[in-house]
Amino acid sequence: GLSPQALVDDTEDVSLDFGSEEELALRKARIRHPLATFFHLFFRVSGIVTYLFCDWFSNSFVSCFVTILLLLSFDFWSVKNVTGRLLVGLHWWNQIDEDGKSHWVFEAKRVPTIAASTEAEARIFWFGLIICPVIWTMFFFSTLFSLKLKWLALVIAGISLQTANLYGYIHCKLGGQKASRETSRLFGTADVPKRQSRRISEDGTEEHGKTGTR
Amino acid sequence: FPGLADVSISQDIPVEGEITVPVGSHSPDEDYSTLDEPVKDTIMRDLKAVGKKFVHVMYPRKSSALLRDWDLWGPLVLCVSLALMLQGGSADSKDDGGPQFAEVFVIIWFGAVVITLNSKLLGGTISFFQSLCVLGYCVLPLTVAMLVCRLVLLAGSGTVSFIIRLIVVGAMFGWSTLASTAFLADSQPPNRKALVVYPIFLFYFVISWMILTFTPQ
């Protein structure tokens, strides 16, 4: 609504406070986290490119293997811990409580903030997340049928790491949607909890709830 | 209170209102601090956690860090360094030690997965990734042994060097096995401990054998 100053006098010069210029630029920008977007795609695409063109870079199998493995690991870590949170507001992790029971927690941020993600970022995120495991699966079959079996270990590692992230984020997304449907049914749209999360224990029991820690 | 004595409710009056229970404090600033912490902080935190676990392996005690805050970075680094040090032992230099490198990798990870599945089938309470974490981190003594062996082999490869390597590898093998059983055996029912320890023994024995029989060309 209008700030109180605007109602004082029609002839007065009034400055309405829209927030600082940076915030305004941030709200208008189509990509609010350029660095995160870049790194989300950088490690995955570099891994694939290195795998395809490793013969051009180096004769050594070992250095290619180690390079691709490191790229895949950095990609897994950055997508899981950084770009997911920044680009789509989702986060998943494993927590072990005092009894030694292991829980998988899937969290979805629901209240948009000023620096929250845009649609372009979300589209880039999901595109990168889905297409790369598909490409690595194609590599798996091409390696298998061309009998270049020494690369098989690497391709399997790539598929596992990227599919793990894909699976985790899909779980977060579905959990958030399911919980938001239940929430609108129970509370109407007035009292929307800030974060929805699901905890899944390793033995399969599931609990919904709001989490605070971690 | 005489006035209140006359008060009586003859019909059911619907009572409505709102009960809000504050679930922790979710101010926007706190969201930023947990979900949007600077990336450098996250990296430093994870690096420190990995370093702490390396220390806990060298001095095996009941450690919650290894068991509860598991991660697989340490095992990855150890596996890669061990595989790097073990390659170059084949006569076929054209192949660049390719198969050996991938073999070591597969042996370590596949072996660790099989042991974990075994302990879970025997009714262990420890989770899949915790077990992988412990087994991976306990490869550290053997990686040190490999380093020592390579240094000893630079000096010469006679009988004396073999005896030194045998002693070092044997000691590190014992250390690895003891460290990992210290962490893993507790999660098993008492009559199954031997069934769990035996595959771990075999796993580290195979790795020690690869280290001991390594001869550079």
C-alpha cells in the first residue's frame, strides 16, 4: 500500500520508498544468482565434455579418470549443498539422531524472499539436473557395448552421483507440493508455514513436520 | 463472587479462535544464515569435519564424528591416492596402468559395499553410509603403509626392504582392522561379531596384499 507520507499533501513532493536500488534490480533480474547458476552447470557439463574428449586432452587414462571423478564429486557437493538452496529453495540431507537411527530429511522453502529464485533459474536448475543423468546413462550403454570396460567404473560413479541428486530434489519437490495441498486444505491460505519438510527414516516410517535445525 | 453464582450456560456455545504455536523462530535473517550461508563457510566446515575424522581413525576411540556425521570425501581421497600409488606396477607401460587403477577403485568400493550389505543382513543397526564411511576412513593406515613402501622401494628392492615392508604393512593392516571393528562391531548382536569381523579382515587383507606385492617396473 501507499506509505503514510503520500497521503499528507497532493502538492508535496513525495518519495515512495520502494527499497534500495539494489533490491529493485534484484527483483527485476531474470537470474538473481548468476554464480550459482554458472557453477550448477559448469561442473556437470565439464565432466561430460572431459569424458567425451579426454583423448584430446591427455593420453593418460588415470589423469582423465581422476579429473572426471573430481568434477563429478564437486558437482554433487555443489548441487546438493549450494545451488539447490539458492536456485529453487530445496534442500535434502541425512541426519543421524542419538539413537543411531538414520533419517533422510527433505526440505522445501515456501515463503519467497527478495533474493528468492526466479523462473528462469528454476528452469535451468531442473534442466541441468535431469539431462545429465540421462547422458551418463547413454554413456553407460555405449561403454558396455563397445567393451571399453575400464571406463565402466567411472560411468557408474557418474550415474549414481547425479541420479542421487535428482532423486533427492524430486523428493523435496513432491514433498513440498503434497504438504502444501494438505496445508491449504487445513488452514486456508492464511497461515502458511515457512518451511515444509519430510523426514524419512531408514526403516521407511515417514513424518511430516516443520523443522528448524540444520 | 455473588454475581457469578447465577451464571449458567444452558446451551452449547461454539467457541472458536486461533491457536498458534510458535515452532522455533523462523525470522528471515535466520533463514538466510542457515540456508544461505556463504559458500566458503560450508566448504571450511566440511573440510574440518573430514580432518577430524582422519584424526579419529589414527587414535581409535568411540567417536561420534565418524559415526554420526558421516561423509564420503575422506574415503574418496584415500581411494584415489592409494590407486594412484599402486599404478605403474605392470610391465605393460603402454597401458598406463589403466586396468590396475580402475581395479583398485572397484575392489575398495565394491568390497566396502559388500561388507556393509553383509552386516545389514546380519541385523546390524548401523546405516549403509555410516558403514561405508568407517570402512573408507580406516583405509588411512594402509595408505600410509603404501607411501612408506614406495619410499623403501626407492632405496632398493632386496630382502631387507621386503622384510621392512612386510612389517610395516602387517602393522598397518592390524591397525586398520582393529580401528574399523572398534567402530562397527558394536552395532552387531554379540553372537554375530565374528561373522561381521571376518569380511572386514578379508577386505583389508586383500588391500594389504596388493600393497605388499607391488613392485615398480
